[in-house]
Amino acid sequence: MSRIPMRLRLASSNDLAIGPVGRRFPWPVGHRPDDHPSLSNLGL
């Protein structure tokens, strides 16, 4: 394997934290609440 310096870095979706304003689903960390529709029901 050759050692070529990285010229372009593509960010991972996990690189930056998502603030409260940018969250689509506002529940706390963990599984989705039972009374919230599933992603399929939301058309996602």
C-alpha cells in the first residue's frame, strides 16, 4: 500500500454534533418514543 497524502477530506455525518435547532426528531438519546410515527409512516 502506498502512502499518498490526503488531498481532499470528505466529512463524515458523525464529524460534527447537531445542535438542538438542527434536530428533526427532538426526543432524548435512545429509541423513538412509542407514540411517535415510524420513519416509514413519515414518508422517509
